[in-house]
Amino acid sequence: MRRFFPSLVVVFASILLVCGRDSLNTDEMKMLQDSGGWEIISMSRNQANGFPTQSPCFDGRPHPGQCSGVLILTKSNTFSQTVRIHGQSVRRTGTYQLTGDQLAFVDELGTQDGPYTLTLNTQAKSLILQMPQVRMELLLESEYRKNLEEQRKRDHAR
């Protein structure tokens, strides 16, 4: 019995480590909850009929002045999402819950959205939120602004 108990403790600890591996570490949580938020870069939907669609505004290229979307996740588990398309602005607010790599939203009307599988790349400063029927690619807002400014400088130099 004495030999069995330490082995059981080691096995149990190993299971906890493997199961908890999907959780974000402190640096990842800090990036996820960056006060500047996340710029929506790409949004696509795989509809029930099997035909994928891509949003013309969020097609992976910036459309400043025409289309933009920002998602902000706070430390108090609230979110705000503002989407601007051709002068029209729509804002959603509510709460979110992060469990492992699953992110679910409940907006101000009580509408549930998700859970999305969350993939955070700290080096690229990118975030992917994905469900079987939808995929969103986001870039940390500060990185998006930096890339946009670099592109403007390159275009201006030509």
C-alpha cells in the first residue's frame, strides 16, 4: 500500500498537468485582456448548406475608413465589440467565460454565443476564435495599428 500511494499521487498530478495544459498562462491572459483589444482581421462562415462565405469587410486585408471591428476582453470578464461598416456602427457588450481554451459570450440581451475554441499566438500577437460554423482571426490592436502605419509608409515611399 505504501508503494501504491506515491504512485497514485504521481499519476493524479500528471493527469492534472495534462488536463490543465489548455489553460492560458499569466502572460497569455495579459495579452488576451489587453486594454486596446483585438482588431477583427478575417471573418468567415461555413453555413449549414456547406458553402463557405467570407465577409467582404473582414477578408484578411485592412479596410480603414470602410470597415473595422474591435473586440475588448477585460479582466472582470466583460467584453465589448464594436463593428463599423460603411459609416454604421454596431456595439455589443456583455460577459464572457473562458474555460481552458473555450471562450463563450453572453451579450447584453442574454444571447449566448459560443463556445469558441481559442488559439492565441503570443509571437504573432494573433487570436483565432473558431466554431464549426464560424472562424474569426484577430490581431492585437496595437500590432494592427503598427502594421497599418508601416504599410502607409511603404505606400508613401513609392
